[in-house]
Amino acid sequence: MTYPIEKIRADFPILNEKIRNKPLVYLDNAASCQKPQAVIDSIVKLYSHDYANVHRGVHTLSVRSTDYFEAAREKMKTFISAQSEKEIIFVRGATDAINLVAQTYGKANIHAGDEIIITAMEHHSNIVPWQMLCEEKGAILKVAPMNLAGELLMPEFEALLNSKTKLVSVVHMSNALGTINPVEKIIELAHARKIPVLLDGAQAIPHTPVDVQALDCDFYVFSGHKLYAPTGVGVLYGKQSLLEAMPPYQGGGDMIRTVTFEKSTYAGLPHKFEAGTPSIAEVIGLGAAIDYLNTIGMDKIAAYEAELLAYATQEALKIDGLKIIGEAKEKGAILSFTLGKIHPHDIGTMLDSLGIAIRAGHHCAMPVMDFYKVPATARASFAMYNTKAEIDVLILGIKNLIEMFG
Amino acid sequence: MFEDLRDLYQEVIFDHNRNPRNFHVMENYDRMVEGFNPLCGDRITLFLKLDDDLITDASFQGSGCAISTASVSLMTEIVKGKTEAEAEALFKTFHEMTTGKDENINFEAVGKLAVLAGVREYPARVKCATLAWHTLDAALKNEQQSISTE
């Protein structure tokens, strides 16, 4: 079956927008993806007909909202092939999930002199929570290096593993470079030394099928808004045994079994980690996004995006003076580039005047910018609804702006 | 292709971006302040030489987008020979021009800087134009070694 690109584009109403009188070419998907009508409708339907707080009332609407909310958890369990819905913790996003692990698993298991390993291509969200933990505990953050193509140096990574290593936390797919890390190998090496592995899947999850049991990762985190769902919701997947042993994160309603002024006992999984009223509509919207993605298939999306990336890369390489930042062999649909002395912010403004949305900046990965000795890059990132025709618009725009800058 | 951008990217801006004026490290400066825009990574170091309250020399180093480079280049030209009070007054006028608070641009007051008025139509780029002036303000007040637009 051919990829139903026309149908998919029709499913995303925002793609009909005109930006500065030109058709929108949305290539900032690594920052956040647009939402299909099915997700928008799910939220409108909830607030119009079914909304109340979850896990509380005996009244009809609370039961309905709870059912939809828990159905989203079930869908997510299947989507990432978790063993149990107890392993799906709804959080605010990938950042929140990493902070949760740092503040619970990290505080309980990482002590003075222990080591945590990350990589040179992490997003700030997989650097700063560990720095904060290390500072508090007197632990040490180790950074596995990469080569100029943006590929992790595996021998160097392996050499960092030792008896003091208590956690490996690596990005599955880099947001600044597009690199897809050899996570199976990373997990194998770490597990051989009984070291748990957290994967930051914020970028990988919208682009590739993820099976947490096949990967055998201990934690997998991502945000909903990059997966065609609303902001304010994300997922922490954790192996049940690990989650059960972890102390709670925040205290409050929903995460308790009993409360007296002397002592409280905590709810079981997953509610132990979901204090307070959750993002109800957003979680239900995330469930709708999964339903939508399932109608197309993540494997088909991955194959289609690989074609887009190959085409964009081929055309970009024809442009004199364009340098691609991130040329890993294994790469997701991200094209980060520089144009010599033309600053990415100027590129961003100029392309915006043509209706093209890209990201210009450090992509919350300042150490990556330092590594390549650039203050910023321009980044076009593709999603399931982009087309080769849109890439042509981008390439023509880049050629013209180079000419204008002279 | 970029007709809509002509107000923002005027030829003077390209000229100052290609050939920034006063683009060098200053020996024996009286003030040096680093200005940083963490949003886009623009980074400048501004040097001033003062004679009492008179700015006798200004230069800069750093890297940034065309708007920020042109802005700091133009600024170093225009503030030379001005008193601190005159420079601060110009900053105020410039700020009002770029943030669009004053609909009528006082061309007499801003002179060459009028080429940067176009940023007011591009809110995301205003900080590129004002970074230079915030850095100058910090240098004149002599309060800190580095400033950030965030």
C-alpha cells in the first residue's frame, strides 16, 4: 500500500494555514508537532459531553472521564509494548519524567562517589536534572563522547562503565543532530554490569516503532506534544519492579491509600507517581493520537520519513556553503545545518517570510553547539505529514537567501 | 523572493553585517561588558573608552545575526563623541523605535539607526537589535561584567 500522504495532510487542519500569504511549510516538528483533527475532536468531545475529575466521583461523568483516561493508559501500554499498564506513569513531559527518576530512583540509589553516564549529544533536560542530583549527592556525571558525524563513540562509552556507575541515561534520538543511538548495544553493555538504563525517547517516539520489552530498557521517557498530542502530558515508562521499589515523587491527592496526621500509605502503581489532578483532557488527547497513528502504522511512518530525510539531505548537499551538522549513519528525520557566516536567526526569519517554519538556535543543546563550535544551527525537522514538494520550497528558499546575503 | 523582508533587511544592514565597523579588541579600555542573548546565542563584547562622561571610543567583538551585528556596529559609530547622558537618551529613543511604542520615528534623533526600525514588525527579532544597547547601558552604569537579554 502506498503511503496515504494526501489523506494525512487533510487530517491536520493547521496545514491549510497561510503564513505571510504563503502556504505553511511546517518543518519545526522536533520542537513540537501539529495535531490531527482526531486529537482536537477528542478534546472538544470530552469538554462538551464527558468531562469531570478522574478517580473520584461515583457520578456518571467522573466514571466516563476515568474510563477514557485509563483507556489512554492501556493504549499507551500497547503502543510501546509495556508489560503492564502499571508501568505507564503519566507526567507533564519528558523533562518531568527525567526529573521524577532523578528525584526518586536517583535519590534512593545514587550516593557520594557514584557515577551517572550521559552522552555528548544530550538535550538540557537529560543533563541538568543529573547535575542537580550529582551536586546534592556528591556523585559524578560522566559524558560519553561522540565523533564529528555526531555518532557516539562506543569503545569510549564502554570504558566509562565501572563498578561506581549507577545509571546510564542516554538520548534515543538526538534533537539537535538527528543521530539515532545504538541503544540495544548500550543497554546490553550496561546490563552486563547490572546498570539500569534510561532512554530519553522524546524525539525517537514519533519517528520509529518503540518496543520497551524488546529494548529491555529500564526507563523510557517522552512528551505527548511531539507525538501529535497536546502539551502538558508525557510518559514515564519504568519496569514494574523498579517503579515499585522507588519512593514517591510528589505527595498529594490521588497518590495515597490512607492518610492520617501521623502517617500516610501510598497508592499502588501507577497512581503512586501521579499526585494531584492529572492533565485529563491532554492524556485523553494522547490516547486519540495513538489511535490515529495506529491507523497508519509507525513502521510506515518511519519508512516515509526516511525517504524525506534522504531527499532533503541529497538536495541540501547540492547547495554550496551549506554544512550539515549531524551526519550519523543512523539518523532520524532532522536536518540541522549552517550557512557559513549567515546566522541561523537570519535564516529563520527569511524562511518564515516564505511561510517556512524551522528552528534556529541552540536547540536546548548548548554543549552540542560548543562541540561543533557554532553559536546555533538552523534545523528543519520532518514529520509524517511533510512532503518532498515542501522540501523543494525549503531548498529554493535557502538558495535565494544565500544569494540575498551575498 | 524576499520582498516582504525589505524593511527589515535593508542594504545598510547587510553592509554592516559584512563589514562591521569598530570590530576589534580595544587596548586600555575603561569599560568592557559582555552581552549575551541565550535564546539565539548572540554574544558580543563591548569596549568603551571614556574621558569623564564623554565616550571617546567604542569597539566590539563577538558573533551574532545580521541584525545584532549591524546594530552593535552602527551603535559604536554613533555613540563616539557623545556624553553618557546623550547615549542613554539615544538608547531610550532607539528602544521606543524598535519596540513600536512610539508610532512616529524621530528620524532626527535616531539618524542612521532608523534602518533598524523594521524589527518592530518582527517581535522575535527585537532583542537582536537591542542587545547592543542593553550592553552599552550596562557598560555606562558600570554595574556588571555581563548582561543577558533573558
